Amino acid sequence: LDELDQLALSFNQMADKLEKTEFMRRQLLGDVSHELRTPLTAIKGYMEGLMDGVMSATPETYQQVFAEADRLQRLVNDLQELSRVEAGAFSLDLKPVSINNLIETVASHLGRQFEEKGIHLQMKLDDNLPELAVDPDRILQVLTNLIGNALQYTQPGGSVYIHSTRNQNEAVITVTDTGIGIAPDQLPYIYKRFYRTDKSRSRTSGGSGIGLTIAQALVKAHRGRIWAESQGEGKGSAFHFTLPLGS
């Protein structure tokens, strides 16, 4: 190729990249608008019903409005966190921490919800795991997302298992549930922002659709790996992530 051909090729590649970036921007705006519209529509519907006298001003009605407003706030907070994570605009405050203590902290915080839903929570933690150099707040985010998802997508009477162990130079944390499962062909896409394997079920359960995207970015920032396994719908899921041992 001569210089003009190389220049033309460079311009074409740059144009393709800009076109893809613009497509992703439009797609993100569309996704965000759709996700924000759902709780806003619900809140507006409740308020119109109250003003028109169609709905009674009962504690249950106010609780429903509050739940939708809370969902909207969680979505906005997750979007802010996602923007920081994707831009790399965050730093890790690494400290020597017991991963088992972090797991037990999240399990304790969610314990009442497990009891209220009638889901059995079991833990098998390796006492011989050394302390890990991690950002405890960020790893708490990851654990809260994975354990919270297991709680959310497991039916009453089901079980959630949390396991920690060592595999060579890594600590491996696994969250397994007996919940709704994931179709094998959906597994490659679950970390994509706003991707839902079951849109109707996920939307009614209040998930933002970007928790796993954030969790994946935070694990990778710690030089770890994250992946999921499932035998299919109705057969539960297992989410694993690793963190390197040592400094």
C-alpha cells in the first residue's frame, strides 16, 4: 500500500470505530431511558390513582410507591457506579483482609431476608485461607451482588450455598443456588449491561440489570476472574470468582 492507501485505510478504520461508539451510545441511552421509565410510570400511576380517588391511601399503597422510588434510586446509583467503573475512574484501597469475614458480613446483613423468604443459607469456608490484599468495600459490593442475586432468584424453600477455598495461587469464592437457573446459551451474555435472561421476571424483581457488569469489572480490577455455570432453566446457578493470594 502507498501512503494514500494507508491514509484511506486509517480513515476508514477510524470511521468504523466512531460509528460503533455512536451506536453503543445510542443503545445505552435507549436502555437507560427504558429502565428509568418503568419505575417512573409505576409511581405516576399510583399517584394518579390516589389523586383520582381510585386507590385508597393505605399504608400498603404508600409502601408500593416507596418501593418503586427506592428501585429508581438504586438504578441511578448503579448507573453512576457503572460510569465510574467503565471509565476506570476509581482506585482500589488495598488492605490485608479475611475474605471469610467479608462473606460472613454480607451473609449477616442479608440473613433476615433469607429467613423471611424461607431460603436456607449454608456456608462452607476454608479456615486456612490467608488474608488477601483487596479493597474490602469493593469486594463487599461483589459479594452483595452475587449473594443478593442468589436470594432474589431462588424460590421459597430453596437453598443458597457459599463456599470459599484455595486453588493454587488463588482464593475461589462460589455462590450456588437452587433457583431459576440460566439457559446455557445465555451464559456468555449475563455480564453485558442491562442484559436479562428473563426480562419480565427480572423487572418485577427490581434488579437494575447492571450489577453483574459492575461485579465483573471490580473482580478484574483485583486481577481476578469471574464466571457462571448452570445446567439450564430451573436447575440453579453457580457463580465463581477468584482473587489472587499474596500482595
